[in-house]
Amino acid sequence: MSAPELQPGDQIVFTSLELVDKNDLAKATTEAGFVVGPGVSKKTALLVAGDPDVDSTKARKARDYGIAVISEKEYVDTYLGGAVTADIDLAAATAPTGAAAVEGTAKRDLPALKTACKALRDGASFHALIQSTEHGRYIVRGPAFLSALGECWTVGGIPVASSAGVPDKSLRGLALAEGPEHPADDDAFTALSVEQRPYGRFTVYGPVRTIAGGLKAVGPWLIGHGALVE
């Protein structure tokens, strides 16, 4: 169900918040002219949840009443002008770095991935660890980009999450890209600089693979389509 039009005095209820402190969100909601309700009733205009698909008592009751359930991010962006900063430490949701990240099987820490994905912001630089059946394991570091149709978030054109912040099945790690670029040791862990519209400039890290015709690639990118970082 899509987000409804709200009027001053409409009642908003929260459940199972994940990104934003409840007191901060309640204060911003009151300042926006809405009323924070303690529980879901037929007077409730909207339920805000950490996960819109949550199976909480409030969420079940809201769905029974036909009340929309939306994410914190959508609520903040739609009704509060993005005024509330997510209360999240992305350092706790770090993506593995260096050659060790592309060796073996990277396990999914789904709670950490969900937290990181819901903090995606257009243009902010992120570091994503991808595991692909076709291209193996590789890292993409670059700006997050919301697709033109608003269907998914990408880093370097690689889908990392839905627009609602649900991690893509290929994602194994996601974090803000802070600090220096990763060192490129040898063919086992090579850095490839790529610039591609509309995703901007980004870096791909991973082993050099030989594919059909003797071509060389790092992840999905042919080395001829990007410059090796010395």
C-alpha cells in the first residue's frame, strides 16, 4: 500500500524501529504537525516500521484496518523532508576488505545488511561485496545510485538493494566507503577504475579472470573497459 496524503493532526504510530531513535522521530513528527499515537486504532493514519513487512501486533492490526505500513526512510523522506538523521553506526555493518574478501564463501549477515541498505543515500560512497555465480566474488566501491524508475539501489551499476532497502541476494557486505582505497596486490586482487554513465566513477576489486576469447575481466567488467590501478 502506498504512502497516503496526511493532514495536520493525523495520528502516526511506530513499531519495531531500526534506524531512527523513537524519541527523535516522535519529536520531529510532532513538529511536523502530526500526533504520535501509542497504538493502532481506526483513527490511525499511518504506521511506520523498521521493516514494512514486519509481523508485529501493530502491523497486523494496521493491515486489518487497511492502514498503510511504510518504512522509516520513506516516512522521513516523504513527510519530514529528510530532517531526521538515521541513528546508525555503519561501522558495525562493515564489508570485508582486501584479498581475503574474495576468497572462500562470504556468509550473509542479513540483519547487518538490512541496516546498511536502509541507510543508502543517493551519491554517498559505499563499499559493496558481491557474490555472483557468473562473475565470482568482487568488491565495488563508488556512489550509491537510485535507478531512474526508483526500483533499486546500485553501486557501480550493480544492484545492492530494492528501493525499500531489502538486500539483493548477491550482496554479502555493505558499508560507507571511508579511508583510502584498498591495495591491489597482484592478479589475485586487482583494482580496476571504471567510469560509466549514469553511475559515475567507481572502483572494482577482485581477481583477474580469463574469459571467452582470452579476454581479461575483474567481476563483470572487461579490463579494456576500465583502467588498472597501479
